[in-house]
Amino acid sequence: MKPTIAVAISGGIDSLVTAYILKKQYKNIIGLHFLNGFEPTSFHLSKPKYSSEIEKDTSVSVSDLPSNHPLIHIKNQLDIPIKIVDCRQYFKKTVVDYFVQSYRQGLTPNPCMICNSLIKFGIIFDLARQFDISYFATGHYAKIIEKEKNLYLLQKGADILKDQSYFLALLPKKVLPFVRFPLGNLTKKQVMEIAELNNLNPVSNKESQDVCFIQNNNYAEFITSQDGIAGSPGMITDINGHQIGTHHGLHNFTIGQRRGINCPASEPYYVIKIDMPQNRLIVGYKKDLYKTTLTIKNINWFIPKPSNQIKVCVKIRYRHQAAEATLIPENNSAIIHFKKPQSAITPGQGAVCYINDEVIAGGWIYDE
């Protein structure tokens, strides 16, 4: 009998408990672990084995779990089959290259939002459906609700500190009816308690909010390692255009950053703008970071696109407290007017719009 649900297995505690919960609910379950090329070498395959189901796409391969693979420990605990999905080539092309190119364009990218929409709920989801699996689950702290017939919405998870709905705001609407988030109603503490009570032991302690392909959060070093371009020195100016110093590469900076400016002043400088055409870093004081308006483009609507302005709360980065705003829809974009000025609105980051706890839209902050 074919599996009825597939669960993404990372090796961490969240996906482990997710699979444990699902095994009690579904008779047939399979784990899928995808390789991105940046995990420990012990997680890699010695030789790629291509599945006949997806021979047409040689950037992705599927194989059985080798007997010496670390995830054997997870397989034995859960007593479920686990397949390896090798999408290192596709991950490099869609996530890593996007990340590097965004920084080179003076933007601050959000690779987790891209990975979720194109990898986990893109090719991995599609693969599960090709295998005739009914549902696909992950260990995200979020919920999916059926608001009304055939209208499914993404909703915040019960754990306010762990809620990951922001990272999922670009998911294609078509996948929502077939996705399950078993941790949506649980807190991290409860997940850890379930693991302890049932002797469930993860093989990885990496948190899902970490950027999985960057070690030690050294973004600049990673970017240089990928394209070999170290960045060239240029001017640091204040918001009035006066030169006050020199930077050593714009890829070292993002909006709102204080570290690394190294220009003495009566109060700390922060990055206000990254001027790529002139290779110029524009800095100012903390008060200069605040703005009341932004534009988002390439919007992913979970509700029918409104014809008039609506009241929403908007998050402009993951750890940002959603702020009251008015959303004014345009053609392929929208204007957001905040009730109160917000700090460090950053081009390239995701802006996610909520009504109460429900995600109604997500898009990319655009630099006008």
C-alpha cells in the first residue's frame, strides 16, 4: 500500500516529533530528507541514484537511506522508511545564487522564504504528489485553516516566540489543502516534552530559523566564497552627501546595521541606504532609519485581491512586531502606510500582511 503522508525529515527535534505525531494518525507514512549541499558531509550520498519517476530532471535524485547515514537513527526510532532527495544542484541555482546576487544588488535577501516556496513546498511537495502521496507535512510552527469552502489560509502558530508563518508567506495557495503542520498548536516546550517522554533523540540541534548554508552567520565571507568577488572600497557618506569614511565592500552591510561602519560621531551611525551604482554607503543616525511607507511587489495573495484599501498588520522581517498599517493594492504591487513609523525598512526582505492571526498576503519590499 502506498504511503498516504510524507513528512520532511531534517534530523532535528521538530521534524522528529512531527513524524512521531503523524505516525499515530496515518497508517502509511514516509520521511523525505532533502540535501542542499551545505549539511555535514556525513549526510551526503556517496553516489547519486536517480529515480525513474524524475529522470527528466537530472538536478534532482531520489534514493534509499544508506545504512551508515545519520538519519538511520531517526528511521529506527520511528520505524518508518526515509528517502533521500538530492537537490543540491537545484538548491544552489534557486536559493544560494539568489542570495548572493541579491547582496550584490544592494538588497537583503530572505533565503528561507525562497527555500520554502521553491524547495520544500515546491519540488519536494511535487515529488510527494508524484509518488501518489495524499499529504505533505513539515515541522513548521504554523497552521492552515479552511476559512470557507475552498479558501485555505495560513495562520500563526500557537507559540508566539516560534511562529513561522512569516517564512511561509510565499507558499503557493494550491498546496495548502494538502499540507499538514502538526506543531501548529504546540509550543516548543511541549515539543521537547513529547520528545523526552517518548525517548525521541534528534541527530541535529540546528534551529530551523538559522540560514542553513551559512556557518557562523558570516554572510560577507560566504558571498565572497561563492562568486570570488571581494567587493571594492567606496565612499561612506552621511544623508547629506558628505563623505565621512570608506567602506571595503557593500556586501558587508544591510539596512539598519551599526557594526563595521567605523566612523566616529557624536552618536552611532546606522546604514540608511546602499547605493550600488555609485558604490556608496549612506549612513545616518537612528532617527533616520524610520519611515512610514513602503512598496511591496510580486505579491502572493491568500485572499482574493482586494479592490480597495484594507487595514492590516505588517511584519517587515521575522523578528519584527507586526505593525498596524493600511494596504493599498495596485497592479502587481501594493503600498503600505504604517500608522507609526517603522525602523529599518529593508529592500529585498519579505513584508507579510496579517488580519488578526491570518496571513492574507506576502511580497518583497521594493527600493523605490
